[in-house]
Amino acid sequence: MIRSAASALVLLSFLTPAAAQTPSSTAPPSAQAAPAKPVAKKSAPKAKPVAKQPVAAESGPCRLGVISVIGDHYSVQKFGLTIFENEASEVPVDWGLDDLVFARVRVATNNDPAVRRIAYPKGVFEPFYNPKTILIRDPGERLPVIVRSFTANANCDRYLVATTFKAELPNTHMTLNGIGTYNQGLGGLLRHSHLFANVAITLIDGRSYEEIKRPFVNFGANFAASMRLTEDPLTKLDNSLFPDPPAAASANTALRDRTRALVADRLDRGLPGYLRED
């Protein structure tokens, strides 16, 4: 009996370690070995978008490069009986005036595909609009030098540059700056409002970068306009449209549309003389 018990104990001593190494079939799921994760399939590489081919107008010769620098600010000016009543503000606007210049040039050239709009670095025309001195300009402040600085790869035969300037209102000492509107009168009485668009066109040779002079361009049309007996309807503005405060100009759609119409008229009057072939 004792020998049988001893044999049973020896047999159990061999079975116990084996049982400890064998995983229980009733173990909780968390204790069971996690199933092997399926191998993720590598996604096929996305095809790179095909670069757009330049249109014919961009890949062909450039007969005329158009550079417009007129559309950033709008002048709002008020004049009284004395200089102490005068006020002037520059209001940032986004009215597409530079787009308008290019559009009118395209119309004047019958949509010539060799006419291109030329982009320019921000602030590059700052020396032109704000020179160090008024009497004698630094060479680097002249338009041909500025245009040459960013058109090395444009290779246009000519460049047409639209800029604004300051002009004195006839028969007064009032200076009108660029494109804008002014209101004039005595106190709150007898006041009247007008639009103005002082836009200059400069033509520059694309090889020598010398200015191409047009001293008597459209003399007849300008002279006829100056002899007008009645007020130009494009410049007359109802007092209710004059922006007060000046900052209200940017959201004034009626003022925007009237200004665009005036700028288009001035361009259409001047462009033909500049675009003629020599």
C-alpha cells in the first residue's frame, strides 16, 4: 500500500510541471495569445499631377508687357475756404483697378495674345511714389530702372506702365492725389463732390530700357475734353456718395463703379496713342 502511494506521488511529480506549461483552454480571452494582425497592404503611390502646359500667350513672344500700379489706395479729400479746413486721407481698396488697366489694354490691342500682364514684387515701386527728394530724383527711383529690376526673364519688346500722379485742380491751389474723390465748399453750405483719376502711361523699350516719348499723344482728344462747356458727367458726384468717414469708401459699391467707369474712360482716351506702331 505504501509502495503504491509512493509510485502515485512520483507520477504526479512528472505531470505537474507539464500541466503548468500547458495553457488552459478555459483561460479568459484577454489571457489568450492575440491573433496575428493582418499585414497592411501598401497603397499604390499616387500619380503626380501633370503640370499644366502654358497657354500660347505665355509661351510665345511678348510684344507688350503691361504693368499697372494704380489700384492699392483711394484718395478722399475735403477742401474748405482755408487750408486749415482741408483734409486728405488714403484708403486701402480692392476694386480691381489694376485688372481694369490690363483689360482695357487687351481691348485696345484687339486681344493680342502677345500682350501679357507682368507681376512685380511688393513694394518695388515705393521709391517711385515716395522719392527721397522732389527736385532731383535718384536714378534708382526712375521707372525704367525699377522695371528693369524685375523683368530680366520677361523678354518683352516694350513695357507699358500705368501709375498715378498728383495734379493741381485747375484755377485753384488744391492738389489731387492719384485716384479718388473730393468735396469742396464753405463750411456745410454750397458743397459739391467730384471724382478724379490722375493716371499716367509710360512706355519703356524692352531692350534698352529707355523711355519711349509720346509728347503729343492724343492731343486732339484731350484738347476737346478741356474745351467742354458743361461739366463732365463722369466726374460729377452726388454729395450723398462722398464717403464720410473716409474709411467708408472701400465698401461703397456705387463709388467703386463710378470710379472704375472714370478710369476706363481715361485709359480708353490715352491708350491708342501709346499703342500705335512707330
